[in-house]
Amino acid sequence: MKNKSDISVMLKEAGILFSITLVVGLLLGVVYELTKEPIRIQQEKAVEEACRTVFGEAEAFEEISCELPEELVEELAAQGVRIGSIYEARNGGGAVLGHVIQSTSTQGYGGDIVLYVGVKNDGTLNDISILEISETAGLGMEAPSVLVPQFHDKKVDSFVYTKTGATAENEIDVITSATITTRAVTNAVNGALKTSAVLREGGGANE
């Protein structure tokens, strides 16, 4: 049975531990509050830059809220693709030139790959911009320099990747030894193209 001295020591140590935990928690809270706004601003700048990269002729981008058909959402989910924010790309007069669509593949070799895809009203893919990627250095991380240029100014319903050299408008050359990354990026782009087609047809219900 512990004597009063042992109990006193235990209570003292518990009090010290509680105080340390409380101080650490307060400091983390302060750090979070101090960094929250700068992080938000940086994220907004990154998205704005991505939108302008894929739709350079647009003067403004307005985020829209819409609910995609359930069957499309399920189809894309089966391919590891998730559609995020959608923006209308507008010219100086306010006319809609097309859309910028955030498309994420959850099946990258190193995790999620987040793309922004710009698609004109006639279905032409302007460009894509990879905002987040964590693939293998020297392999999948070559996607911005190897894959992105291949999607430029293409008007196709969807893309396929090939290991034998692209010969058709809808074919993308695979990154050597990085087929998983190539497939993930291609699926994400195709998901954005399908979403754009639904939007052009008026199939996205506004919330």
C-alpha cells in the first residue's frame, strides 16, 4: 500500500505533466491561428495560378456549385478519380469560355495526384496543371515535364496511354518505368473531360 508521501509525489508529477500538456496545447493553438490565414492565402494563389495556366485566355474564374450525375461519380470512383472544385472561365465581358476542373487520382504510386484541367466550350482541352504529386523521383515525378505537354490543345473524348509510341491524337506516351503514374494522370484527365461534357450538356444540377 502506498504511503502519503508516494501519493503526494504521484499527484505532483501528474500536475506537472498536465501543465506541460496544457502549455503545449495552447502553443499549438496559437501557431495554428497564426499560420491558418497565410496558408489559406497561399492555397488560393496556387489554385489561381493553376487556373491561369490551363486557361490563359480567361480574365476571371468563378467557382460554381453543381451535383454531377451519380452514375458518373460512381464510374470515376471505380477508376480512382474524384472531381473537386469546378470553375467557369470567363472573358473580360463575362462570357463563359469553358471550365477549369479539379480532378484527383487516388491511385498514384506515391499517393493522390491533383490536377487542374482547362476545357473549352467546344471540348478542346487547353492544358493541364499538376498541383500536387508525390511520385518517385526521376520516374513518376517526371509527369509535369513528360506528360503535361502531351495533353496540350487536344480535342478528344478521352485519352489512352501507350508504351509503343503515340501515333493518334488521343494517345499519350507512358513515362518510362512509371506506368502507374501515367495511368493515374490519364484517368484523372479523362474524368475531367467527362465532367466537362456533362456540364456542356447541362447535366450538372446546381445545388
